[in-house]
Amino acid sequence: MDRRTFIRLVAGSAACSFVGGAVPAGAEELDDNFTPFSPELATEMASAFFEGAGGLSSCVCSEPIPLFDSSGQLQGYEVTSTDYSDCPLGYVVFDVRCPGIVSRFSFAEGKPGPYEQIVGNDVSAYSLATDQPMLVSSSPLDFSVPLFSRGVSLLAGGEVVDLSDVAATYSDDGSSSYDPTSWNELMIRWTEVLRGPYTLKEHNNIEVNGLSQAESVDALGRYACAVTALYSIASTMLNAAGNDWLINRRNDIGCYNTIWEYTNTTVDHVKDGVTYGSTQHQDIGPGFQRFCAERGVSILPVRVVSPSLQKFKNQVDALRQSVVMLAINEGTASAPKRAGHAMAVSGYGRITRGLTSLNCIVVHDGWSDEAFINYDFQGFMDKNGVFM
């Protein structure tokens, strides 16, 4: 089923019947291609809904406002329709907890949606410029607007309550905050999959003898994520004779410095006596190729910008190594701060939590452990990969 057909069926079901199974935050097409419930998909669904159910053939959809439940799970979006002079023509709220996916809607001209009803016309009074617009709903009919900059949440009717009285962390697709502040928020650990709340539906892996940050710091007083990823891969690759690893993870720690040098890793900063390095994407493959060649092993690393998840899956299925380089915004929307991280890929998996389904890569996180990362997360600033 192609994307256009999928959107038409969902919008048609919502407009005509409002019955049937809820569509999860990541919906499965019939050919098993995963369609995440992204803002772009919400916009396309809203446009089809406004046209099909409301007869609004000429309208403009607003930027979707994400809707979270009180536990932090992304459940849907509010989308407002306007004419070309910005006059409101109605709104729709998609919520995967509701049969037919539509929680509420209106085609009344000038009728604001739940978010606009709560904040009112004087948006500046609530200092919303420093907050990402979002809705929190404890049920399909109850809404609030969190304002992190003020530590409060606005309720319908104008009531203001302390943010501590409602959920203070809101996740996108169950694995990362809407405006993430750390890599830890993006990572789902094996314990969460083996013991809950996640369920493993699909998985394949290759061995990666991961080096921890503590090991490189204790031995050498330095750490760089790309160097750690390559060192971990080298300690899992066979040597030229095929009878041992290319390097011994514990005994050949000096090779960490060699990879650091060959990848042109530079000093980013020094803290508490530890040197932290930064590596340019274009230097990762050639530097590791040189390192391997000196040890009699020939590789042809290829760097790919914005690689698909299928690219990593194919690599794992072929028992070949790769490095993924991802970047998130650790700042704010108005003052972004790029935070990049390189990790050795050790597998892939699809995990579920309630109605949410996540397509993940499995990585050695570069610090201490393996983790699942939702590769469909919409907040990545960029994605890159090096395939050996």
C-alpha cells in the first residue's frame, strides 16, 4: 500500500465512520513498510480530512501541534485549517487512543482548536516564544499546555497549575523528548525491552566488542566517540590470517591513539584532566581504512549522508560493520545547539509499547552499554553513516 492510499483510507475512515481500530503512532502498511505518525503525515491526513469531511477544498493546514498523554507518549496532533488570509476555518485533533483516530473537530469558521482555546489570543502573555507548542491530554477530552520556561501548565478555562502537578517530560514516539536535552533520553536499554515496558518484535545483531568510555579514560585520559566506535569494531574484526581479532580490546589500547591520529581527531575540550575529541565525518572511513591496511586487512568504507534504516539492516544481515553518526538539538528552537554522536552499530530491531511501534538501530552507545535508538525520531538534525 503506497503512502497516498494509506492517507486516503485513514482520512476516509475517520471522516465517514469514526469506528474501527485505532491507528498507532507508527502505523504499519500492508507491505510491512513502517509509516511513523510524523507531523508531515498529520498534515497530509488533516488536509484529506478537511477536504473529505468538511468540503474545504482550498485551505491551508497549520503546523501540527504534538499531543502527548500524561506519561509522555506521543498520541497525535492538533491541526488547524485556515484560508489564504489566515482566517480559521476549523480544526481537527488526531488521537490514536480514539476509535477512528479523530478525537474532536470543528468546521465552524473562526473556531479555535484546544491549544488556541487554552492560551487565548494574547500568546505573548505566556512567554510562549521560549516554549515548543504542545498539548498534554490525560484523556481524549482533557487538555493542558505545559510552559517549561515558567514551570507551569495551563488548563482549559485559564487555570494555571505548577508543572510538577502534571507530567514534566514528554516523549516523541516513546523514546525521546519532543525537545531533547540529552542523548540518554533517546536511548532505550535492553532492560526496558527484556523486562518491559517494551516488547521485541524483530531483531538481528552482529557482535561488537564495545569499549567503554571509562576504559579509554582510565588507560589514556582521553575519549572521542568516533574513535571508540572504530576501536570497538576493530576488536571484533578478524585479522588478515583469519585466526584472531584484528586487535585485542584489552591489551592493544595503544591503538586507540593510532585511530585518533589517523582520523584527524582534534581536541574539543579538556575537563577534569580528561581530553575529549571531535572527529569530522569525512575522516572516519579513510582513517580506519589506513589503520586496517597497516594490519593487512583491506576495507572499502563508504560514507552515506542520510542513510535509510534499511541500509543499516542490510549491513547487519550481511554480517558487516558500520558506524552511525547522529545529531540532536541540545539547545532550544530559538537557540539550537547541535550535539553529534558516533556509535558502532550492533544490530536492528522493532519494538512496541502499547500502540507505539519503533523501528530502531541497536548501537554500542560509546559510553558503556548497548541501546536501541528510534531511527524514525523526527528530531534528528542530521544522520550519517560509514559502511565497511
